[in-house]
Amino acid sequence: MSKPLIEDRSFLRHFWHPVCTREELEQANPSGRGPLAVTLLGEKLVVANLAGKIAVMQDRCAHRSAALSRGAVEGDQLRCNYHGWRYDASGRTVHIPACPEQPIPRKARSPAYECEMRYDLVWVRLDSSWQCTEIPYFSEWDKPEMRNVVVPSYVWNTAPERRWENFTDLSHFAFVHPGTLYDPGFDRPPVPSVDRVDGEMRFAIEPPPEMQDKLPENSPLGSFTYRCSMPYSINLVISLYRDGTTFTLWTTASPIDESHCRNFLIVSRAQKDDDPDNAHLAFQKQVLLEDQPIIESQTPAEITMDEVSLVTDKVSNQYRKWMRELSLAALDGKDAFVKALQTNAIDKRLVQSPAMTLGATETTT
Ligand code: FES
Ligand SMILES: [Fe+2]
């Protein structure tokens, strides 16, 4: 078996990843505040809302290793349900019922992680030592004219890189989504210019407008503009051919481990009367059902170096190149990692609109 594209995955700990939706946290327990067990990059974590403050810590009690996610939220503390130790949001043990008069041992704590609620998702950064990443870009969240629907998260048995590549794959539409997203007659994909700008991969395509007549009403056909915050987020803005309004799909594949990902999707569209969410969500679900079996069939789940790439695989080729660079740079320390993430590179091979090149400081050919 060929070696994996990414041999050392520790660089992923420096990025923010979502672990659950707001609704999933609220529904995890009748209290509405968790706790909820999640897994990120192989680490078992517990999420809780402690008196309005989101807390994420290792899902393991310092006493006898019971799962804190089997415990309960009490005010601004999380109680372990084995012997009742209580933890604050920083992961420190603040009460031990068996011997309350004794000083609390210094090692009595569960490591806590930086976390934040954004886009109605709970985000976690496991390693904050370099402070060099931000929560990914989402163009529509604060726009009052847009309606944003956060879809329940879903797990796929594949590496997050494969899910990312599937979402941005321009040659699969005609084969995996014939009659849903694409007219199968158009099986030669566009090859866009692909830029690196401020930690994002950016590219744009214009599918043939004449496909419109053969696609269902909710199929979002239009000009596609991708802004993809590394490593796993995609902000796809579609300017619909049918009426010129904006339809945005925002997604992130969150790495449970190297062969499983939890996917988050936000469907964003212009607010309109008489345009129920259900029709759009059912359509997106259909698209996911078309993708999932083929993606979960990719073996192994992790991307390997022996796959044969074509010029029409440009987006995934560029993505693989950048992911590998990030992984290797992180081994050389913070400065090398920041340079690999933030150095802009503009693809000059194809003419592109000025908007796509803003912020460029370096070029490649
Ligand atoms: S294992 Fe948690 S209090 Fe004992
Ligand atoms: Fe697809």
C-alpha cells in the first residue's frame, strides 16, 4: 500500500474545528445544557454549557476515569456521576464530596480546550500554543436578508480530506448527480484557476446555463464561487441563473479521526415568502445520499500517494499539495507553518476576475 498523503496529522490540532451544533448540545440532555460526548482528532471530549459559558474538556474524570459526559451540569459546574467531583469551565476540580475539608489535589483537573459558539456551532481548537488560525469564513451569517438553516451534523466513514474533495469535485457531477445537479451530457469539467489567498483556496466556475431546463426546481444552478478556509471548510456562493439571487452552501468536514468525519452544513438563501425550508433540505439530502456510498467506497479512507491524477483534478491536486505542505511545515515549527498557511499564491494560468485576486502578494505560474 502506498504511503498516505498526510503522514503526520498533528498540524490539524492548531485549527478550529466544529464538534456539534447548538441544537445538538441543547438536545443532548433535558437540562438543555449538555453534557454531550464528541470526538475530535481521536480525542474524546465533553461539551457543556456552564451557566452560559461553553466548556470543552477531556471526557475523563481525573479521579477514576469515568466519562464526564455521563455526568450532569449543575450551575456553572460539571459533575461526575461516579463519585460526584465537580469541575468548572477551566477543567479544574472545585468540589470533592467525599472529603470537602481536604485541599483539592493540584492534579485534580481535566484538560480544557479553547472553544466558542459561532454560526450556531461549537468550535474547538485543541492546540492554542501558536495562536495563528481563525474560525473559518462564512459569508452569509450576519446578513439579515439571508435565511440560514443549520442542518443536523452527519458522520461519514471517510477521511475529512475525501469529503472536502468530494464537495469541490468538478468532474463527478455528471456521473454521481445526473438529473439532480447536472445534465450528464456535460461530462467534461471546467478547469478553474486556483488561488491561495489568506489561508483560503479560491476558485470559480460557470456551469453551462442551458442545463437549467433539465434540472429540478430546487437544483441550485448558477455561477459557483468557492472560498475554502483550510483545512476543511467550504463557502460556496451560487449566483442562481434563474433569478440572480444568492444561494450559499457552507460546509466543514470535522476530523473525528483519520477515517471518519462529522460534517456540518448550513444552507443559506435569500429570505422569501412561501419558500419552505423543507424542499431545499430534502434536495440537499438527496444530493448527500448520492455522494455518500461512492465516497465511503474509496479505499483506504485516507488519501494515498499512488492515486492517478489528471489535469481536470486541478482543485484536488492543489488541495493535496497544500495539505501536505502544511503538515510538513508544522514539523518545523510555528514560523514555517504560518508561512505555509498565509503565503498567497495567485494562479496566472487563466484569466480571472479582479475580485478573485484581491490581497495577493506573491505569484506562481
Ligand atoms: S470517577 Fe469521577 S468522581 Fe470518581
Ligand atoms: Fe457530489
